[in-house]
Amino acid sequence: MAEVSPAGSGGVPIPAAPVDGMLQIRGGVGGLSFSFEELLAGASALDGIVRELAEAEAEVEGVRRALFPYQHDSYPSGSHAIIAVGEAARDLGRVRTELERLCRDVRASHREYESADARNTLLLRIGRTGPGYVPLWGLVGLPPITVRDTVEDGISLVPSTLALLLGLPACLAPAGGNAGAAGVRSTIRGLTAGPGQEFLRPRPVRIAGRDTRTEEVDVSPAGLLLRAEAVGRNSGDIEVLMVGEPGGRAWVVVIPGTQLDGLPQGTNPFDAAGIAEGLGYDSAETAAAIRQALAEAGAEAGDQVAAVGYSQGGIHAMNLGRDKAFLADYELKFVLTAGSPVGGIEPGPGTGSLHLEHEQDWVPGADGMPNPDLLDRVTVTLTTPIPEHEWLEPGMGPGHAMDRYADGAREVAASQDPSLQASTAALAAVVGAGGTATVTRFSLRRDAMPSQRGTPVAPGFRATSPNGRARGGSSLQGTPH
């Protein structure tokens, strides 16, 4: 991990993520966790060499003892041979002892690095959540507290923030709250179990229509994210792209963000209830519909798949990586998300991922967990400044804007950072270089709730007019996110 104030500068050494321009990078081959893994791998390799030297040392000692009966046949030469073999055994012993010391030092270094990282993490948490430490926070030159930090730290203590994400009044949030993915899941399920919240509970999602065409596609990170934005303009739609040549084809699933307009209440799988399904129920119904869409588009068992999601869509995309039925049919190789709260979602082995977040976007922190620092999981925090006038615009906030994430994705593709280069290369290995692709647009619909006479519209949810157009409002009204 880099330091803001390097040694010898006279400043306070402060841990910081690798930075490339406006990009803060965590995870990948340049991440701290991978460095820890490399230290342990090196120590394990040294252990193996030590064992081999010990075996060789024992064999040489056996040879020396075997020479004893022949010493008197030619005393001078026999003695010299025994001495030479004995010195060789001692040399092996000295090398073995030195390697054992080196191995102990490497493991001690690993423990010290982990301890230092844990202390730094604690300091960061204290500085963000302890009001008494805020003045000290600024004095020592630590980076400012961001919107994303504030939401991430507070979400595990204030379930009402999750209610905000779902468009519900804070008074409907259950009391208490637990940190971690299990706590977020239990909080979401508590919200959906409340009276009048039936609309948030998962219901089957089905394919209502499809349209297939051939077109030129941009499969760069920015191009794929912009496709997610375009797909989000039609309520309930996803896209499945078939890329590559016959015999080496792969598939890209493009999933939009949250949508609150355009369909009868409760039938759009990407409405507020879609967030509840993603964070509380592992996207089980949406994942089943995506699996069916791939099959209808022509995907075959064992085909490679990349999933792209914006905001809520990123939750569903990551959940594909731990859906047993999906992984039994397809090989999910890569997931690309932007502005998505996916810190508590752990895909299965073999799935790489790249996550874009903006430091002033509260949505990625809505699950209360930072993305883990892993070899095959890279998180990029965008630090591009936001003009003051944009904060007055409606919606989820200017940090959540797709054009800002698309610009960040272009910077990611041009970066020379080793973690980003490895991550974008992993994506390119699946989707190829772009060009002509078969694009199938699927319209998904969630089963409507059973009609109940006199059932009021749930608080915070948008009612619909007779023609199916949304009316009223909630805390999340605005553009798709």
C-alpha cells in the first residue's frame, strides 16, 4: 500500500490506495491482499526447499556413516573422504538453517503487515465514525470523509438507510441492525416482512418478449456501461450479446439500474422490489429469468458469460456468480459493475470482477460493506470533482451519474496500473475486441401481486394511473439508477 507521506519526507506516514490520476485502485495484482498472499506463498516455497535440504542432509550423513567400515582399508584416503562428506553435510545444514531463518522473517513480515493494515483500518473507521476524532483526522492530513464513506459506515447501524434505498419511509425500518452481509440481508427481509410491504417480496420473473438484431458493438468497459444505460430507458429490458466467432463465442448480459416508471405497479423486475430481491434474496427470480434468456438467445451449456450491471443491475450481475443453477449451465468469467452495492456478494471461484464507484456516490455504500481486496476483484473509486450546481439536480445525486462512470471507465481502460491492466485484459479475454454482434433485447416482467380489494398502495411506492403510467412519487423518483 502506498503512503501519502513517504519515509524521510518529515510528514506523517499515511496509508493510501494506489492512485492513477482520478482513480483510486484497490485489489488485483497490485492490491495489498495479493501482496500478503505472495509473502505467504514465498514462505511456503522456502518451507519446501528447507524440507528438501533436510532430506539431502540426512542422506549425506548416511553416506558418511557408511564410509566408516572402509576407513582402515586406506586410512589417509578413507579419512579424507569421511571428512569431505561430513563438511558437505555441515554446509547443507548451514544453508538449511539460513533458509529457516529467512522463512521465519518472511512470516513475521506478513504478520506485521497484516497488523499494521488492521490498525490503519481501525484508524480509518474511528476517524469516520467517532466525532471526537474528526479534528485530529484533519490535522494528520487524512483524506476527507466522502458521501460513500458516510453511507457505508452508517448503513449497518441505521437500517433506515436501506429503507431509503427501497423508497420507504424511515419509520418502517426494523429496529437495530447488524454489520455485514448477513445483517443487510436480515434487515431487508425484516423490511419485506412488515405489514403493507408485500410488494417488496420476490415473485417469479418471466420473459414477456424479445427482439433480435445484428449491430456493431463497443465492448470496452465504457461501451458496455453505456449499453446498460441505454437498456435502462426501456422498463424491464435486458440485453444478451453474442460476441466472437463460431467455435469461440461468448455472451454478455447487460442489466440496467433501478426503474420506477413506465410499467404497471410491481411488474417491473428492476423497481424498488428488485433491490430488495438482490440484497435480501440473492436475485433468485431475476437470475432464473436471465438464465432462460441466455438459453433462448442460443447459449449452450459451458459457454462463457460476462455480466454488466449499473446500480441495481450490478447487484443482479454479481449474484449470478453465486447462483448454483446459473453456474451449472454457464461459466461466468467476469462481472463489471458501476455504482452498485456489492461488497457483501462473493462470487464463486474463477469469476473476475471490476467495480467502479464514485467517492460522492452513496449508492455503492448502501450495503454497508466495502468490496474485498482480492486478486481477481478490483475496485476503482473515482475522485473526479463535481460542480456545485449539479448537486441541485433531481435524482440519486451527481456522483451516481452514468456519464461520470463512463468517463471513469475510459480512464480505467487507458490506465497503466497493473491491477487495472490485468482486470481489463480478463474482460477482453471473454468479450473480444468488439465488432459485429448478435443483440437480443428481452422484456422481463414480474408476476403481478394478487388483486385485493381495498388494499392501499404501500408507503413510498409509486401508484399507477389507469393507463399504466406511474403517478405520485417516492424518495427515489428520477432517472433510472
